Amino acid sequence: MLRIEDLHVYYGGIHALKGINLTVAQSQIVALIGANGAGKSTTLNSICGIVRVESGTIEFLGKNITNVPSHHIVSMGLSQVPEGRKVFPAMTVNENLLMGAYSRRDRAGVREDLERVFALFPRLKERRNQTAGTLSGGEQQMLAIGRGLMSRPKLLLLDEPSMGLAPLLVQEIFRIIKEINGQGTTILLVEQNANMALSIADYGYVLETGKTVIQGPARDLAQNEDVRAAYLGG
């Protein structure tokens, strides 16, 4: 579904990605783990056309999308839930969700997906007329994921969905991510909580200073001594 080959990205004089190779197969959850500054979010932003790629290729569903504008990428079936949620605080929950469907013209389908989001996140249905800025951090994260789903993506990119959340909410968010995948959406997950990410992923990549240093089935990475020592607390 998604294939990245020899990806290089620079921020001014900083070489942020140094030849990343990555593949996401249909129906999988693929996890990108690593420390701050490893290049995880830069990888997602490169895929979405937010960050310019210096060299290398990104293919989605067999099409080269390297440096394609973000709004075209969304219409192709790829959606990102950004780090820090970035909901529209003065808009209601309902309005935020409808913003996720801005590129769609199938009104009946949009209504159907709105109900799907409310089924996944009943708290959002209860607060559908409440402004997003008044929601808790966990509710805002649910809203950000729901908004991402409203474009009906084939591939959903999630950037640090557990950031700043209490442990019980982290469990709930990851349960819902697994449920979304079970409903047919492929997921590329960037997450500092390596334990949780690898517990739900099919495959994983470990990034360090812009390079892929280890990759393999998530179960194997969770048992890898180097990965455990660096990212899993033992």
C-alpha cells in the first residue's frame, strides 16, 4: 500500500532523514518507534506533503506521491492525525468532524461516517454541540482521530496519539485504534510509548537520528534485547 525508498529530508543544514526505507502492507498496523528527534514525525509529514523531500520516493497505492500537495494526497485516501491534536478550538465537535470531510461531496456517505465516528467515540456524540476547546485532552484526541476518519482514508497516519494522556485513556485510545484497523483501515503509527505501539502493531521500525536501525515483526521487536533496553524499560 505504502512504499518509501531511500528518503532524504533536510531542515536547512540539518539532515533529518538519511535514507529511510519503509513499507506498509494493506490491513496492517505498522509502528514507528524511537526517541525524540529520531525522524518519526518528519517521516509522516514527508508522506503527507507537509515537508519537502530532497531525494527518494514515496509510493501510495502504486502512485508516486513524492512532494505532491497535501490536499491531493487526502483525496487519494491518505489522512494524518497530527501530533498535539490540533483541533479547531472555537468550532463545535460536529463542525470539527465535518472539516475532516471537506474534500467529499457524498453527503449520505458523510452522514454515515459521522455516525461511525460517534459509535467509536460515544463521548463525542454526547458533546457534539460543545466547542472543541472545552474538551479534555483525551476527548480532543478522540476528536482528532474522528476528524481523520471523516475523509474515509485507506491509510491513517497517527502521530503520537497517547501524548499527554492518563494511562487509562491511553488504553482506551489504543483499543479504538485496533478497532479502526479491524474495520478495514490500514494504520501507520508513530508513538513514543513503544510498549503500547508494539502490543497492537503487526510490524515495526525503530528510527535513530534519521535512520532505520531495526525492523521486523512487532512481536520480535518487543522481545529484542536492544529494543527492550532502549525503549521498553528493560
